[in-house]
Amino acid sequence: MSPYNSKYLAKNFNEASFIITPTKHLQMFAKINGVEGEFILDTGASSSCVDFKYAQLFHLEVEESKIRAAGAGASNMLTKSSSNNTLQIGKWTEEDKNFVLFDLNHINQALAEHDSSIVHGIIGADVLIKSKAIIDYHKKMLFLRSKKSIF
């Protein structure tokens, strides 16, 4: 561990690595309800999301939603929601986490066209703000502040 990383770890930050894909997306692993998946780290996404087709994989209890989603290349998309979940990124954890569910086919098609692996969802600004996140693009590290860590 570098002195740089230990500075954040001493201030109760947990670290997690990410990769930068050929499409310049930040991609990382995270767990929802104990199940690991691949996610895009997206500072422009207001909410963390999961693709509809992975609801069962992550043991999400899905509820109807009247909210419509919009994102790069798509708008007015139907959504569903899921509450009372656990999100874990590295050793950082958030309980009672809500997710928006919608069709991520347009994102995964773009990733596949550039030989990037598909993703199960998006880690959004809701998590980044709550955790007082620091993104180190050069070292490809995400630092998340937490009072509660899984060790």
C-alpha cells in the first residue's frame, strides 16, 4: 500500500479498484445482496441501477415504479425499483440500499461493440455522494468513506 492510499485509509476510507474500458467507462466489481457483478462507475448517473434481467441474480424484490429513466442515447425508459438491499464495494458497504431497475441493453451493446465486457448495472452519484467518494483516475482507485466496513 502506498503512502498516498494510507492517507485515505487512515481517514476511514475504503478502497476499490476499477478499470478504464476502451469506451472510457470506469468499470468495477461490486456485490449486491452478496452476489458479485460488474458495474459502470458513473458520476453523471443520479441513481444506482441494475438491468431488469439481473433482478433474480441479485435477489432483488422488484416493485412497480412510475418514474421514467433517461440517459445517454435513451430516454423515457420504463423503470422498476427495489429497496432494502445491501451494496458492497470492496470493504465499503451500504445497507437498506435502493436501486432503480431498467433495460441496459443500449449500454451493453455499445460496450460489446468495443470489446468491453457487459455490465449488470451502474454505481451512481447517490453512492458517491453518500460515501464522500474520491476517484483517482491515474491510480484507477475509488475511495469510499464509511463508518461501517466489512472486514
